[in-house]
Amino acid sequence: MNTYPVPARIRRDLKKVENGLGTVLAAYPGVLREPTQHIIKAGGKRLRPALVLISGQAGEYDYDRLEPLALCAELLHTATLVHDDVLDGAGERRGRATVNGRWDDRIALATGNVLLAASFAALCDRAAPRVMAGMAVAAELLSAGETMQQRAWRDTSLSIEDYTRRVCYKTASLFAACCELGGVAGGAPEADIRALKQFGECLGLAFQVFDDVLDIVADEAKLGKSVGADVRDGTVTLPAIYALAGDESGELKAILEDPTLPEDAVQRALRLIVASGGVEEAKNDARDYVSRALEAIEHVSRKALKTELKAIGEFVVDRYN
């Protein structure tokens, strides 16, 4: 998998964020210390804190002011991953055992709760009230999105509008908060802050749609996990919604609604979705979201910032090539 095109200056400060994550979680002794360190050391793209730092350049860049928000964003995101792995029964992520896979669901739930608490503890002393309130809203939307996903388990009547609302909550809300509040923490003009928020929301939508596409067609070695997880878990995503619209035989519908899927049925569903053109339609939607993200920042004050955000937006649709 390729790496996001993050500027060298930001990449240097991301190393400080990485060190900060370890420092924050080192304060949690006892039985949860090892699981919290395990999930942080598993690494990741760190895209959300990168968006915080990049967006902070819309004003006067000050790492010390941006660090609490960058830490909060990554810890909050990691907490959702730990809880998602429990809900999905996932034993592995990025080629490494999940917390529930290495320990158990009880430890994983407690670990996720610790990460959630740590995310807001990181903000308490140094973040402005507007930043704290914005991240609290993002956390609430993330939870609502996950609830929506669980309620729509194996629901083959799910509409594109329902799917988009779920993604807005579950993924795009945090992207939007990172970009918007990075601008706030950096003291950016209000017009730029609004543009950054819109950019982040559209980028988050594109990111999730492409993740859902990759779960159907990616090389497993590059993806870091088995493809077909959404079909196995009963999560109906955009490529499947498009495929279901042309499912005249009802075969795909029957597979996706079956709670006891054998592996050959999972693979059959993936082939049907690809053959239907659902993957290509979803890709086109993701590209459209990227275009809308780039339009949103067309008039931001700093040209260099626009160039950096544009590079990330374009990379979202090309990251596994």
C-alpha cells in the first residue's frame, strides 16, 4: 500500500504525535496497559492527526496548540476500531492480532473505553472550548453511525441515502472535525474553517466508499485483512446496494440475508457484486466526493495548504494502486 502524501514538516510532527500517544497511554497501569500499548504499536496511517496538522496551517501553525487535538483524533479513532473489532468478531487487523483476538471481548471493551477516556483527557488542559465541543459532537456521531450499522444488519432494502447518512456519521464526521477544528486551533479565518469542514466531510465519504470497494476487490496482502468481511458480517455497503438493484434472480439478496454463510457463498457474493458493475458505480461516487472536496477548498487563503489537501484528496482514490 502506498503512503499518503504528507509534507515533510507535517511528517516530522506526526512523529511527535506518535510519541505523545505512547506517553498518554503509559499513564494507564495494570491489566489494561498491555492491550492499550498493543493497539497503538500496531500503527496505522495516522491520517486523522495528519489532517489536524495540515489544516492547522490555515492559520498560524503552532504544533503545541494542535497536538491535543491530533492526539484526541487518533485515540478516538482507535477506540472505535477496538469496539468495531468486538462487534465484528475480528481476530486480526493489518496482519496483527486485535485486542479481542489476543485477549478477549471483555478486555477489548475496557481497552476501547480507556482509549475514549484518554482522547478527551488529551484535550482538557490545552484545548479551546470550541475544539472540545466539536470533538464531543464527532464522538456522538461516530457512536450513532455504528448503531445505525448494527440496526441495518443484513438489510438488503438499505437505500443509498441510508448508507450515505451512516457513513457521514461513522466516518466523515471525524474527518470533518479534524479539518474544521485544526483550522480553529490554528486561528484560521472563518471562511477557511467552513471550507475545511466541507473538505473533510467529502473526503471522509470518499475514503469510506473506497474502503468498502477494497473489501470486495483488494489484494489481501495490501489490505492487511481478508476481503469479504462486510459480506460475512452482514454489513450492506454501497457496491452491494448497486448490485442488488439489478439482482433479478434474487441470488445475491438471498446470500446477503443469510446469517450462516459458508465461505463459498461469501466468494459467490463478491463475484456477483463485481459482475453487476456495483464496484465501478461506487468508485464513481467516491471520485465525485473527492471532486466536491477539492471544490470546497478552491478559495482557501493559503495556496500551499490547498495544494497539500488536494494531494491527499486525490490519493484517497488511488491509494492501493
